[in-house]
Amino acid sequence: MSKFADPRFWGDTIDRAIATFAQAALADLGRASPHSVEVTLQLFAAGQWSSLGAALARELEAARAILRHPDFVEGVRAVLVDKTRDPAWQPAAPPPDRP
């Protein structure tokens, strides 16, 4: 069962629920491929004023590019093959202009 489905995870106020969700999301992003996070941010920025068709076309191209990036194979290895959950991302950190 996902921790998000458990009502005890959220706390007793909306502010607590938002803070808890934000902390969990930030922790998850910290474990994600920096390349994939960067691509996602670019998709958000580009899609803000796009038509649905244009946004879906960008998503498809991004998915194809992510499949070709070494992080995809590394993530599969770390999670599905070795089950160590210790991916060695390339690069290991976000670009310097991102926090």
C-alpha cells in the first residue's frame, strides 16, 4: 500500500498535509536521475502555453531521448536487475544552475 493512500500519512490539517507531501516529493526527486528531472522541468516550461497536441509530441520525443540516455539502463539495473536501489547517475548531480 502506498504511503499516500494511508490517511495517517497526511496529518490533521491541510497545511500539514501539503508540507508532508512536499517533503516526500522533494525526497523522491533527490533520488531521481538528474537528467530525467531536468527533462521534466523543460517539459513543464515548454508545455505551459502549448496545445495538447504539441505537448504530447514533446512528451513522446522526451521519452525516446530518455530511453537512449545511460540513466535509463542504470535505473533498470539498480531497481529491477540487482535490486540494490543504488543507481550511479550520469551526471551524478543536477547542473550547477539548478538547486
